[in-house]
Amino acid sequence: MPSASAEKSVRFSLDDVDLEDENDDMEETDGEGVSTPLQSPPPITPTPSPTFSESTLDSSIGPLTPPPGHPFPGPSGSRHFSVREPSALNTSAMPKLNPVLVSAHPMQWDMNEKPDKLISLLRDNGGDDPVGTLPSGEPIRQMQVVHDDLADWPLLISDTEELKVKQVLLAIHNHLQKKVTGESYHSRKRSEQMSISERYRERALSIPIGSPEVGLRRIDFLPGRMYVGLKVKSGTDGHWDFILSVTNQE
């Protein structure tokens, strides 16, 4: 369980934060890779910060409203992605995911932290359990994870062998640690910029000035950092959606 941050006040403007360019809007990983080393941006110059409250969030985070027939919350309109079998899909049947990925309870994983401790606590084989199976019975070797607030950055995870739980958890963490461009931030509505700024300030409380970890990341675009689970949803054109659900409550 992530530790609570010490109470302190940090004020600055995101215009002073180094927003690096990304090389790719779409990335492929087997979940075991390491993000490219990042250079330290210049120190943050304190400036007045906007006021923001996360009491009102979309349906992917708390307060959470579960969709009908599903045990955990999911976003209301996440973009679609495809996981296809060689033959025509029967969309009345659904892939079966490992329960660890379907519902995080009682894992309580802060996705800003590496999932090493979580993986070591998994009861079965330290996270080496398969991710799940397709309706045909074949193991899942490829999946794409999306969230409405990360619509520009869908995460593709694939392997020649069956995917493992720890691969997916590591891939999600590494994906969310990627730095974002200034264009990505400034293209958002003002209200969204304020929300992103507030989440970055909260995360920056535990980051030393001058650390390579300083800088706006994809995780700051999410309405919460706590992993809730993956929801499998049948699409309308012969594909399945794997939707990332998050919350800001530990």
C-alpha cells in the first residue's frame, strides 16, 4: 500500500516544468522493458497554483459507479482497441482474464510505484500466472489497454508466448511513466489542465528537486493512480476492449 505523503505546500506553474517530446504515440512492449533514461529538467520556479478539487470525476474513478453486471468500476467511453483471433470472433463469448487483473482488491497498487512488491505478494507463482484465455481456449498473447484520459497513448502488450500477469503490471507502470509533450498538455481544455497540474503537484511532493523523475508524466493525466482492474468489453466490429479502471482513493 503506498505511503501517505508528508503534508507540505508546493506551488509552481507547469509552464516551468520540462515537457519533453515523445517519439511514439503508440508503443509495443512485452512488459519487461525499461523506459528510456530521462534527463533532469531545470528546477521548478514556485508560482501561484490553480485551485482544483477532484471531488467530481468521470466514471472510471471514485466516487465510482459500477456498470451493470460488472463487479468493479470502468470508464464510460474509452476508445476501442482490438485483440483478434485468426478466425472470425464470436462476440457473445468473452476472453477470461486472471482474477488478479480483473479486480485489484485487496492489492491496492499505486501505479506510480513499480509493482515489484505486488508481484512478490501474488499467491500463485509470483505473477507468472497466465493473463487469461480467448474464447477459443487459446492463451492471450496480445492485448491493448486504454483509458479515456490516455486516448492518445493506447498501450499494446504482446509476446510470442502467453502473456503473464507480471508482464501486464510492469507494462502499465512503464507506460504511465513516459514524459509528455507540452503540446499534449496545452491541447487540453483549461479545466483539464488544472486537474493535471493539481495531480502533478501532489505527485511532486515526494520528488527531490533536480531528480530525473521531475516532469509531467502520463500518469498525471489519469484521474487517479490506484489500479482498480481491467474490464473486458465486447466491441461492435469483432474485437474486445480491455479498459483500465482507476481510482484516487487508497
